[in-house]
Amino acid sequence: MEPTKKTSPVITALNQPATIRRRKWRIFKDKLAAHSMTVGGISVIIAICLIFFYLLYIVYPLLMTPNMDKQHQYTTPKLEAGETFHLAIEEKNRIGVRFTKQAHAIFFDLNDGKTITDYQINIPVGTNITSFAVADLATDVIGFGLSDGSVVIVKHVYDLDYSEFETQDVRIIPRIEYPLGEEPIVIDEQAQALIQLDIQLGEENNIITAITADNHLKIKSLAMETSFLDDTTFVNFDDAETGELLLQATITHILLDKEQRTIFLADEEGQISYIDINDITEPTIMQRLRVVEIGQEITAIEFLTGDISLLIGDSEGRISQWFLVRDDNNNNVLTKIRQFHQQRFPITSIAIEERRKGFVAADNIGQVGFYHTTSHRNLMLEALTESPLTHITISPRADVLIAEDKQHNLQVWHINNEHPEVSWASLWGKVWYESYQEPAYIWQSSSASNDFEPKFSLTPLAFGTLKAAFYAMLIAVPLSILGAIYTAYFMAPKMRSMVKPTIEIMAALPTVILGFLAGLWLAPVLESNMPGMFLLIFLLPIGVLMFAYIWRYVPAKIRHYIPAGWEATLLIPIILFVSWLSFTLSSPLELLIFNGNMPQWLTSELGISFDQRNAIIVGVAMGLAVIPNIFSIAEDAVFSVPKHLTMGSLALGATPWQTMVRVVILTASPGIFSAVMIGMGRAVGETMIVLMATGNTPIMDFNIFQGLRTLAANIAVEIPESEVASTHFRILFLSALVLFIFTFFLNTLAEIVRHRLRRKYSSL
């Protein structure tokens, strides 16, 4: 009979039902935790992907190619009223108007071409229309130059009728009015025919300029006055100012800017004359230059919106942009800024967008090209007809185009061109904006003026982001890394248990509070004590090193009173004393060296601009915000180095410093690098500190005394004010996408480097 096997008490205990239940419960919790971590990690990845695709969804329309669809085509309305001088469209894109050479204003339905109203403009009997002018597009004012040297000025007006409540539709009633009266205004007392004409009507003054048949430039200024009886305004014809200038070349085009200061004359020789009329009675030719190549002609010329730039089309299909730029002698000189040459045939007409810096150009083979000046883009080139186009115009909202050809066919096209301002060059390159002396990186998204040209360069924002992060890391990295190494390796455990939580709890400080203190307290203090600040940077390391040197020679009996690892507490009074000394010496030094005002001395003597809220303030404030993150991760990495490595190094005769440099730091380098990268990401994405502690100015200057604007701060400032789905709105989302990609790239790179460092030093 075989002996019975005895079961171990341990096995017996493990097989008890209660133990089995506990073991199963523990296994369930482990699996639940593992699955929860997996689900959490996958959820984070999904959330990040959703953020990325949402940003891309908002930004994508900026990349779409413009297009146009033909809506209607019909014979030019009421051809018997004469050839077309000018076409226009009202705001709601329902009614068009055609001004003719027989003094008719024909309003017609854009959908079918049916005539709505035919106005006969009051022209004196026996006179003919010899010239035509369109004032600033926003005014809807038209001028007719007559064969007797006079001018008739009209305005097309659209009244809204809301009386049809049943249909809930607005009825538009077009009409013609005479803003300066129905009587013709005499420009030339000699009754010479006006062969070229331009007009500008303003709130206080109206100017009419004309070229007469005997080649004289005539200028007439009519002031607006207010009646003392009923506050109505009227034109004072009795006190009109006049000017005159005899011209040598035959003039083909005349343009008067809406500020009523400058006249540009184009002649048959392909030259432009720039005339100053600040003094109406003495017009002065300031410049005359050739704007097309020899053998070519100026075939079309218009002001770009705002009347700052000239758009000049020639017989070779080129369109060039010119505006006045101050030269080295501080004189305004007409300068060629950019050129478009997508069309190869003579330009017959240029239509200007009323609210953007875009335009449409037609040539004599029936093509139209859509352009935007700031982005320097040819948006599209379309052939509308085989017959040459004689007139084109674009609606106030730039979404409808009407074109008339030589066969008297009128075409109506719908335009989808939402974001012409955006191009790689306008977002990241230097752009020569109107009224600037040279190309520049500029962000300026809004203005009080309707003629404002939005400037959407992301370069100064990206530069400001990197500048803020650089100065923050310049302060945070040395302090946090060295502090982490000392705390983890040299500091006494008791002291470490107090220092580490204290620094880590600093991460809980709201950044808005740090920004508030930096902007309202720190910035004025440092401005008043700039010499003391720089003296502190110089004296503090010297003071610490001198104390360490002296401490070596203190008698051992005294040194032994301080427990090992508590020596850092002795530096607290040293740091406080050096700080007090530096700021105490600040005023005497400023008075002695900088004439009592260092910021002013920097500007006057060195040409360095100074802003109170500058990169120094950002560096200090953001450095304090970033230090806890870097310190905590780096300290954990250093403290986690296995003790057997340090003990082995010390046992082999290495000093603590040698062990720290050659063993501890190398082993902890993946964690230290991760800490720095996380701190960098924190600095790049910081918003409130930058918003409150800088001048928030988007400039390209690495000067520590200048402010900046970051991508994140710019989004926070401008997104509440931007129109949803506008170009500005989408570019703000584009800047968010750029920030997202940058931080993603930075974190990915950091992770790759961290893994390489771990593999390299894992054998230690």
C-alpha cells in the first residue's frame, strides 16, 4: 500500500474558496485597469485626430480654387438708347444699370435682361457727351463731360420698399438723382469739349478734373456749406477754386484720387504724369515716367480700391501695380510693385472689387482674368466669349460679374471666390503693402477704414512664439535642471521632502495671475531698476561661487554643525543680500552711466527701441510657469537612477561629482530630455502670460527690450471678433493648425530622441 501524499499548508490555503475569490477579483481588477488604460489611450489618440481633422475642415476652404458659373446671357437691354459707357450692379445683385452715350440710364433685371426703368439724363440741347467718369465705387456717382465744356453729375440710387408683406420680399426701386444739381457745371469758360474727365465727391469738397480739346488740364473745386437755418448742406458755386495746366502730350486717361490730392495722367506715349493738387490753383507735375515698354500702349488704367495703387494694363496683356513710395530724399516716387502677365492680349477693361484688393481684367479675345494684388495671385483665367469684351463690372460683394462684348451680348456670371487674399507668399513671405516703403512681414487684420488692406502674415506670429519660448527656456532650463539634479542627488531627504512639493505646487498657479503680476508689477519694477537687474545677473553667480569658496575654509568644527545635504539653506541669505545690493546700486549706476534713464539712453545712444512689456518680462514670467514641470520630471528621472550604479561608481573611487556627471546624468538623460521638451511645448502653447506681459505687438525683432505676439495669444485676442467663415476666421484656425503641427512634431521628435537615449544608456 502506497503512502498518502501530504498537501502543503500553503497550497491548501491558496485553494481555499475565499482565497480563490480574492485572486479572481484581483485578476479582474488588473484586467479592468489594463483595458481602461487601453481605452483611455485610444480615446486620447482619437480626440487628437478629431481636433486635427476639425482644424483641417475649417482651413480647407482657403485652399480651394475659385470658380465661376454662367447664369444668364441676353442681348444688351435697349440697344437703341446708344452704346454703353458704363455698367454697374446694385448691392443685392438683382438689378443692373447701363449708362449710354446718348445720356440714358437703363435699369434692367439681371435675371432676364428686361428693362425696369429708362432714365433720360438732363443734357442741354445741342450738346453731346464727349467723356465719361466714375467716382469712387462706393458713391455710385457718375459724371458726363459735354461738348460745351460743362459737366453733368448723377448718382444711381436704389430705394427699398417693404410694403409687400404677403410675399415677404423687398422691392428695389432704382432712380437717378443729381447730387450737385441738375444744371450743368461749367468747367471750361472757353466752351472747349471735355475729352477726358474724372470726379470725386466728398463730405466737405467736390473736385472735377478734365482735359479739354485744346489739351489743357482743368480743375474745379466746389466746397460744401451748411445752412444756418435748417442744417442742410449745399454746394457753393460762387467761391469755387479753379486751376489749369497746359499739357504737351496727348492724354488718354485721367484719374483723380478720392482724397482729392493727386491726379494721374496717362498719355499716348505710354507715360504717367503724377500731379500734386494740394493747392488747386497751382497744380504741379511731380513726376513723369514710362510705365510700359517701348512700342506698347496703355490700354486700361484704374485705381485699386482705396485709390492708393494704380493698375495699368497694356497692349501685351500685362497688368502692373504702381503706388507712391518715398525715396532717399523723402520725395514720393511712383514705383512699380508687382506685375501680372497671365493674359497675352491687349487689356480692354479692368473692373475693381469694391471691398477687397482684387480686380478682374478683360482682353480683346474675350478672356477675363481674376487677380488679387496682395497675395500676388492669378486666381483664374476664363474665356467668356470669342468676341472682344468692351465692358465688365463686378458686384459690390464680388460674387457676380456682368460682361458685354462687341456683339452686344450681355453675360451674367456667378463667382465663387471667397478667399483670394491667401497664398503661401502672403502668409509666410515678405509682402509689399500699400503705403509701405518696402516689403515686410506684417500682421494687421482689421482697421477702422473701409479701404484697409488686411495683412495676414503668420511669420511675425511664429517668430514671436519661438522668441517667447526661447527666452522662457533660457531662464527655466538651467534653473530647473540644475535644481532637480541637486535636489535628487545632493539634498538631504528631509529637505527634499519639503522643497520638491513646494516647487511642484507652483504648477497650480493660474497663468492669468502670473501674467497679471508680470504686466502690472514686474514690468514697471524692472523698467525702474534696469541697471540693478543686469547687475543681479552678474553678481548672483559670483556671490554664490565666492560663498562656496569661503565655505571650504571655514573650520570643520563649524561646518559640521550643518548636516550633510542642508548646505543650500545657507545660500538663502546670500541670494537675498546680493539681490538687495543690486537693486540698491541700481539708481546710482543709472545716474552715473545712463544719465538717470537707461531705457531712454538705449534708444538715443544705441538706437535700441524699448517697451516696458518686453521679452525679458515674458522670459521671467513664463520661466516661472515652466520651471515646476521641468523640475518635477527631471528630478524624478535623476532620483530614479538605480542606487547600485551610484554605489558602484563611488566604490571604484569616483567622486560624487564625477558619479553625477558620468553616471547619473547619462542614465537620467532620457527623462531630463523629456522634461525639457514638455517644458518647451508648455512655453510654445502659453497664452495668458504672453497676452498680459507683452505689448502684444506682432513684430520681427529679437531684441530683448521689444514685445511680441505669439500664435496662441493672437488666437485668443482675435477669434471673438472675427466673422465666422471669413478669411480672417479661417486664418486664425490655420495658425492653430500650425501650432498643433509644430507641437506634435516637437513631441514626436522628443520621443524619438528619448528612446534612442534610453537604448544607448540602458547598459549602464
